[in-house]
Amino acid sequence: MGSVFGKLKRGNGAAADAADDGAAADDAANGAANGAAADDAAYGAANGVGGRKIILDTDPGIDDAIAMAVLLNACKGRVKLVLSSYGNTSLENTTRNALALLSLMGAADIPVVRGAGRPAPGNGTYEHAEGVHGGDGLGGLQGGLLGRYPLKAAVEGDFLRAVYEAICEEGVVDYITLGPLTNLSALIQRYPDAAGRIGRVVTMGGGIEMGNVTPHAEFNIYCDAESADHVFSTMPDITLATLDATSRIAFGLTQINNIRSAGSDVAEVMASILNTNYHLCVAQGEPGAVMHDATAVLAYLRPELFEFSARRLRVVCDGVRYGKCVVVGGGAGETGDDAGEARGVGDDAGGAPGWKPSHPGARDDAGGTPGWKPSYPGGSPSWKPSHPGAEGGAPNIRMITDCDPMQILNTIAQSIK
Ligand SMILES: [Ca+2]
């Protein structure tokens, strides 16, 4: 079958150092000079949804931190709340990191709601990714550079209710997920009408032709594949940045140093965590500091920088392919073989010779924690995804199929100085 991502060949982010800021001039003019209003206006004109308030569901996380800076730089006033999630590191760390990053970015007035600390009951395999994010999720800066910024308290308790009420206040919101999909799946199970109050879901997750935890699965999806499958099958309008696109968006050291040279507090912190991330990523065989989450945010803010294809996806929820995303609709001529995989056909457990996970250790942790209790009220221990007919509906996922990595990197760099 033809490759969904055959066109993703314009270049590699690691090569960005060579040309670097010269090529960024146009983007700088667009992104910095014209600013958020122009971006939002363009987005609104193209999509008819500009100006909505945003729920940011995230597990910071280094690339989450960069993504937050990009989003806040463009439309700080539209971020209704930040919802933390377990993921790259513990929920305690991700929540603290979200608070510290908002303080750094002059946005401490945005509430941080403490979300799920584990996959939904019976789902997933929880495994942090501290190998590429550092023990605190931010390359060790939690008590360092970031330690100087005062922290407000997170919103504790019934987080699903808190998020639902925030959504209802706005009528319709957009919802950006940069971590596991546990929070969002739980939200629309508890409050089914919430699905209709979310205009667009924007997600970093999955891989069609590659994984980073196993040969089949990307980290965010692998954490809780059942919740991901539920969201992909339920939500009507999803913009998806998969590994196939994001793994090519990687900062090199020259670009990181250029960001630092801007001299602002934000630039100093961003460059420091990127520098740590660069060395951790390269040690794992990545081309540089890979900007998975920031790419997803940019696909929301600046869709004109990307090409998309409409798809339907399912997520394999058992066996060695656990967490694999499979195209089951849309994209003419590219559904046949993958549709078989979605039904569990096929048994190649290995993947490519020499393949190495970029999140080492995840494959060894297949079990849950005995005695674990759900971290949020309303979770159903017996719930299993069952979405008959999902394959038959109209394509609901706009998946990135092409972009210019250099242009994306330069646009991100201009947003975090
Ligand atoms: Ca993330």
C-alpha cells in the first residue's frame, strides 16, 4: 500500500542549524510582528472557529513547555484553564511544572486543574518518559531556573466537574491534548454533552508508520490506548499531529543557542530545557530536541503551514500492537491493510531490526499497580471501549501529512523568545 506520509521528505529538523534564522525572516515577520491577532484571524477565516476559549490538557514535559510558550505567545487570553495529566513524569511533577511555566510566562492567572494521575481503570500501561524529559519532567530545572517563580495552588478535587463547568461557561471551547487522552475520555464519559461543547480537539499522539515506545505505539497513546480509541471514535473534529510528522521537527544546538541569545527570561528557560532535551533525545537516537507537542499547537494556530488529510482512526487495544493507530477510513486507497490490523490481524511482534524505543523501559512495564484506585470520581472500573460503526462514519480526524520542518522550527523559535 502507499505510504500515508510519503510526502514528508522536505528535510530534517537537525539540518536546520545550517540555514537557521535566515530562512525564518518571513515567519518572524508573520509570527512576531503581526502577532496573535493576525494568526487568530487567519485561523478563524480558514476554519470558522477562531476566538474560542481553549482547554489545554498537558503533561509538562519539555516539548509541552515549548508548546505552552507557543500557545500563550499567540493567544494567552484564550486559555481558559490548564488541565494537568500524568505522562512524561508524575502528576505531582506535571502539575507543578504547569504552574511554574505559567508563572514564568506571566500567565499565573490561568487556573491549573490537577487531572488524572493514572490511566483509566483497567486501561493502559503507565510509564513515565523521564529518559527524555529529565527526572522532574523539565530537565532538572524545577528547582533551578524555574524555582524562582512563585507558584499558585492547583485546583484540586473533582477535576472532571471543574473542567465541565468551565466549558459550560463558555458554551463551546477548543481542547488541546498534549499528553495521554485519559482526561478527555473520562470527561465525555461522565458528561456526554461535553463532546458537543468542544468545537475542535487538537491532539499530539500516535504514529501510523512508526512508534517510540514500541515499534507500533507512540507514548501518549500507549499510556491509555483505550481512552485514545474512545476519543478518536467519538469526537467529530480532531486535528492530529502524529509522530510521522512531529519526529522530524527537531531543534539543533545552534538554534537552541539562538533562542537563548534573545535574553528574555522565557528564552533562557526554554533554551535551557531544550539543551537538556537535545542531549537526552540524541542519546536515544533522535535527530535533536524533538518538538512533538509544539507542532500540534502550531497546527492549531497556523494551519496554513501544514497539509492535512481527513481520516478515521482506531487504536489497537490488546496484544503486541497495543497503542497502534490504524487508518480505517478516509484517505482513498490507504485503508485496506490497516483495517485488517485494527481487527487484530497480523502477529509481527518485532518491528524493524535494530529498532530502539525512545522511551526505554516502557515495554517492560506491562502490568498495572495492584490495589490502585481511580484518581478521579466517576471512573468506571468495568468500562471497555465499544464503538461499533466507527469505521463507517465520515472522516473526523485532520491528520498532518506534510509540512516544512525548517519553517515549523523557525516559527516555534520566534514564539518562545
Ligand atoms: Ca506531552
